[in-house]
Amino acid sequence: MHSLLNTRSMNKYISLFLLGTTLLGTTTISYAQKPATASLWLTRADRSALFEKQKEPLKFDATGSNNFTIAVDDKQTYQSIDGFGFALTGGSAMHIIRMSADSRAELLQNLFATSENNIGVSYIRLSIGASDLNEKVFSYDDMPNGQTDPTLKHFDLGPDKQDVIPVMKQILAINPAIKILGSPWSPPAWMKTNNDTRGGRLKPEYWGTYAQYLVKYIQGMRAQGIKIDAITIQNEPLHPGNNPSLLLAAPDEGAFIKNNLGPAFKAAGIKTKIILYDHNADRPDYPISILNDAAARKYIDGSGFHLYGGDISALTTVHNAHPDKNIYFTEQMVVEPENQSTIDITWPVKQLIIGATRNWSRNVLEWNLAADQDYKPYTDRGGCPSCQGAVTINKNDVKKNIAYYSIAHASKFVRPGSVRIASNNTDKLPNVAFKTPDGKKVLIVANASDAAQDFNIQYAGKTLAAHLDKGSVGTYIW
């Protein structure tokens, strides 16, 4: 007991008087600095503040009120964060590339730089071939009806060279470390059972060819200076109604990874991550069933989710079943009525930014980056006529929408390499906390209640008094 008391006394003595880092022999002992103030970036439901830095910093002190307290604890850590961002669809890139050089540069700087009032988007999703938000459907190896190309002699990145690739090069000039996810909506029609861009299945005789098609995509983009960090196997594999789309059942996806794509990547020396599923949270059994197969699992990095169905807690269900595999949030459309006087910012922040990361996701991607005032372009026979962009582009004019602001509350401050840390949650004030690579703490809070909320933020023995109006979102940084 005497020895234990001495140890505790010594630790208290060091923490009180050194308040920093002390070297004892070759061991470094670090102690958390007591925060003095926090900055606040705020969005109010009435639009009087739209991701706006508040002028007066908030002060931590040793006291607190009797209000609810959000206690932040960086001794409890969870997953690392890869980033936050949007899908750069072909339609998004088409609008951006048609802007004047100065307007395009200003927009991309605002989206992808972190300085001043820029929002620091750090993760992008590309479609492999066309998505349903392209002007027209295409693959990288389209053939005349009745013809095939099993050796992929005619493979070419084609239309992407006109918009997606040059826009990505400008983005990479701003943020060379941005993570890029590629997702296919459909193989070339000649590989499919229905010989159509919409629906159908991948013919078994072309499984190996399609694996090489994806290898060629990664290699082709790399030749353009664009590193694809990860791919999903199929966007929304259980929804063959999009144009383009493909029906890909879980047993087929697992067999394709195990027998074709995984070995093809290994043979080609490709390190691009393979992510399963890429569909709604109502079917956690889909990725779990594939991950249960050890022969497939060895090639798989993790599972991707959307939230058009199911509950965000399904991400934790998959994490718990296979905690050695990562979780990603790869798509959600976030829209608001045009010219509405209020902004429902709490829904996407609560469900996606907070919900996905509290359920182990390493990223959050919203759908999509840009559209025009008519939500164009989109494909016929199954494109999305209501997919609002994070920004609306009308020639050189840019309007920022709800998806822009919801991602901004995380992307600017929760930089890649940040780690989620513990904070106590509540239905009225859902929240999530992170520690950044440079040691800052970031707490994102949404007031999801029907009234204004006064509350405390507690960290390292000090307390900050905070207030959020109904429907407001705050990002606190210290």
C-alpha cells in the first residue's frame, strides 16, 4: 500500500508541476493540456448561420451548470478516419469542367482546400464507367450489338477523359492525398445475361474477363496520375432498376472475389482495397455471409453501406461479426426543397456524420457533388431525376446546398488520420468526438430536439457551457 501511495503521489506531482512531457530515462510520459477555449462553427436552422465560425471563442472553466453534460474522453479510442466527401459523378464533372477556368478553380479550392473558409473534402467516390447521373450510359469497352471483346482489346477510359479525369487532376493538385473510391454500376452489356445496361447478371464465362476489366481501370487511372484507393464490387447489387445497374447476389459476389478479382489483383500487384456490398443497411447478412468465407475474406478490406433502407446500427452488427474488417459509408442522397427558408441540417448530421462514425465507419460520402438547377444530367430508363448536388451549378454560378454544409461540419476539421474518441450520446443532442493527428479535439453536436438546448462540454476536468438553438448543428474545436 505504501508503494502504491508513493506512485500515485509522484504521478500527481508530475502532472501538477511539469504540465507537459517529462523524460524518465528513455520513457516519455505525456499529460493532456487543460483546454482554455474552444472555437465554434455553427449552422442554424433559420439559415442565419451556415457553417459560420462564431466570433467569440467559448471558455472552459472548472465549473459547470446542472445541464446535460457531454463528456469527451480521448483515452477511449475507436476507428481511424479516412475522410468525408461526395461522389464526383460524370454529371458533376461535366458541370465543373464547363465552368470558366477562374470559376472552376475557385469552386474546387473551396471544396478541397482546408485554409480559411474552405471545407477540406478528403474523400471522393468515382463511378467506374457511367452512373445514373451521367448524360448517357457507357462502359469502357462497349461493342456493337452481337459482338464481344473477351481480351478487352478495345478497353478505353473514353468519356472520363473529357471531364472526370481532368477535374480529378485539378482536385489532386489541391489535395494530393485525397482518398478515391471507385464503384461500377454495370459491366459492359455484352458481359451480361440480358445484353442490356440495366439489370441482368454477369455471365459466368465473363467473370474472369470482368476482373481484368477492373484491373485495367485501376491501371488506366494510375497512368493518368489518379490512384484508386479502394473499389466496391457493385453499386447497389440488389437494385437492378437503375440505368446502368446489375443484379449481383451475395453468393455470386463472394465467388467473384474469391475466384476472380482477388487473384487478379494479386497477380497484377494491385494494392487497391476491395470493399463489399455497397448497398442499404437493411441487409447486413449480405456482407457477413461473404466475410464468413475465409477464402474470400482474405482479399476483402471491409463493407460499404447506404441508408435508403434499414438502420445505421447495422454497421455495428457487421463490425461485431468481423471486427478485423473495416466499415465504410459510401452513399446517401441528401436533398432539401428549393428556396426553403429553413435548412434541416440535423438529419444528415445525426444520421450520417454522427450515426455512421459512431457505428464504426471510417468515412462518410454523400450523393452527389454537383448538378444543375434541374438536377441534370441523369440517364433515361432509371436515372435519378431528383438528385440534388451538394452544389448547384448554373454556368459559373454556384449555390451551396444542405449536403455541402452537412459534410463541411466534419470534413474541415476531422482530417484523415483522426481517431474517433468517446463521448456520451443522447437523443436530444446526438454527437460524436474525434482526436485529430495534431492533437486537437473535435466534437460535432446536433440539436435534434424540439427546443433550444443548454448543455455542458467536459474534457480533462474542465467544463464549457454551450447552447444550440432548435435544429442547429455545432462543431466545437479545442
